[in-house]
Amino acid sequence: MHKISGVYSAALTPINEDLTINRDLYLRHCQYLMKQGHDGLAIFGTTGEANSFSIKEKCLSIDFLIANRIDPKVLIPGTGSSSVKDSILMTKHADEHGVKGVLLLPPFYYKNVSDEGIIKYYQNIIETVGSDSLKYILYNIPQVSGVEINFNIIENLLKLYPDNVVGIKDSSGDIEGMLKTIKYFDNLALFCGHDSLALKVCKRGGAGAITAGTNIAGKLLSFIIHNYKRENEIENFSLLQNLMENIRETITSNEPISTMKAYFSLVDNIPEWSLVMPPLKKIDDPKNHKIVISLKELVSKIDNLISSS
């Protein structure tokens, strides 16, 4: 049995005009996400614009969420950084709070780096943090980081830290690669980072999903993943999966972070929701934006489909 499993939302991070984190809206969003049936929250990942914020601000925001009754046991903060010391600092901070685990992005500035260098990066963090109980989930998103977490890296880290390195989030979109990873590493929890592929991954032994689309369709993907073993009993199960695929396709037809934030600015009637960190650009008029309107129409179908399942 995997040490960590389930559906986790790669949570958006609302901000203020001065580019600081809007903590009150962030708390509200995290509370909303947990009510959608998620097993937890993967905060400060790619979708959370993590690398646009300072370590201090991210740590203070974690403090704020936990002080306001977000259970640390549902949190998987992204703590990876190109700065080893920053990553160690944030990982230690997360560990002190007793989080469920951390999602560790590899250093992403230098390209064509060696496996040995990546392994050394992870060794420095894990050994300096020095926690016997902290669970690490590696983060494979080579199209963004420029670094592939390959079998050699995984195998070496599992040998070195069998009690700590428990999973990998694969956002590559390479379904065959994900299935090979599941088959080769029995005890490694693979989390699919692609909403549309999560069902296939879980059917083949994956541990769950950590995805961006769950910000607006978390209820849908959580239902699909938590009920796929009953697929034959649910007459409209294929419609649920088709809707998830349509939502994912719509989100990614534009820059997804600004699109989802614009969606929330429209449905929540909170203009500040549309703000994004540079270099991203906000959508200025969400109510007249074709993709945002399409998303709203698609999401409106979720409740009826699930209630008739």
C-alpha cells in the first residue's frame, strides 16, 4: 500500500495588487478545495506560482493557513528551489508543522545537468533536514524545469532513503512513461499531474493525482478517482471522464493559471482573483473571455452529473 495516495489540488495562490499573497482569499480557497472531496492540498507548486514568491512569504502563508484550522496533515507544500539553502529552509519549516509530505522540484536553472548532480541536490536537502519521518514526493515536470527525474535518479534515491522518498508527481504528460514507472517501482506512489490521464494512471496502479484542473473541477476528479473501481456500476461514468477531459482541454487552451484565476474572479465576483504574478498576464475582462465563459458552462454540469451517478 502506498504511504501517500489520493487526489490533491495543485492550489492557486491569490495575490494582492502589490504582489503579496492575499492570505484571506488563499485561506478561503483552500477551505473551498477541501469541501470538494480532495484528500489534501499541494500548495506552492507550479500552478501556485511558487517560484515567484520568496521563501519567507511562503513560510508565513503556511503558518497562516495552519493557524486558521487548515490541518497540516492535508498539506503537501512544494519546497524545491534552485537555491539548496532556500529549499532546506522551507522543507524544515514544513516538517516542523507536521505536514503530510513535501513536493520537491529539482533545481531548474541549469540545463543538461548530470544524474549525479540531481541526486546530490536531493541528498543535501534530505540529509540536512534530517527528518526520519518526513515524506518526499519528487516532482517531474521536464517541460518546465528542463530536468527529467529518470529511473536512475529514482532508483538511487529509493536505495538511499527508502523511508523518506515515497512518491513522484509526474506532470510530463507521458502516459507510457508513467505506466513504466508504476510497473518498475512497486513501492513508489506515482501521482499523475494531468487531469485527463489520472484515471488511466490510477487504474494501472497509480497512487492518485496532483493536478491544476482540480482548482475548478476538484469535485469531479475526486469523484472519478475515488469511484473508478465501481465504474461498471455507474452508468454515466464515461460522461464524467469526458467532462473532465473537456475541462482540462479548455483550461490548457490558454495560459492555465491566468485562465483559472479569471474564472474565479467571475464566479466569485472578486476582481482581485484575476491578479497573477509577473511574467504572467491577467485576463482583463473575464466576463467576455470566450475560454472563461466556456469553463463556466462546463463546470456547471458537474453537480448534475455526479448527483445522477
